[in-house]
Amino acid sequence: MKRTVLFRLALVCMTAAAIQNACAASAVATDGRGHLVRSYGQPTKEIAMQHALDGARLLYGPQVHVRLLAASDKTGYGAIAIAARKGGGSLVGVALAKRSQAEADALAVDHCLEAGGINPKVRWEWRG
């Protein structure tokens, strides 16, 4: 093969990798009543945050006070774990922008356990 063909092939591969990781931001919002909304694969952290908050307001009503639990602008895997609370209710653990799905799952579960949760389980997983 000619040198220019190899150069062009390498350039195409690097461009494809850059495009794949271009939309990497993710965020998780809640309404405080156990409802969660996630947004991932967004171009920026601010867009992901706004998308999650707007989605929560759209689903659960504009009068409901929604808040952001976590947000990241880095590429990686994400997970949300839910655990029961000893006195009743539930706890939420969120992990964003991790190198593997297993790492994200483990960190979300660890967040629940550190907060005093019982029997945490990963409910949502994604890459973005």
C-alpha cells in the first residue's frame, strides 16, 4: 500500500473515534419522591443537566421541585442503584463517567451502602 492510503485510513479511524466520543455528557435528576430521570449522550454537561431537569418537570409536573443528583461531561459508563433505608423509604446511588459498566455498578452500589442502605440493586445502566 502507498503511504498516503495508510495515512488517509488512519485519519478516517481517528475521526470516527472522535465523533463517537463527542456526545459524552450525562446527568440524573429527581423530584424528591423516588422518581428519577436520566439524560446521557448529550454534547455538553449543561445540556444534559437541562435535559434531565426539563424531563423531570415534563413527567412529574411543573409544580414539582426537581433537583439534580449528579452530572458529568466525561465519556464513560453510568449506573443508578436503589437501596432500602432502615427506617423506611429508599436511597439512590449514582455513578457517572466510569471506565467500565462493572465499575459504575459497583460505585453506585457502594454509594448506597455508605449512606446506610440495605440490599442495593442497580436499576439503570448506560454508556454515554
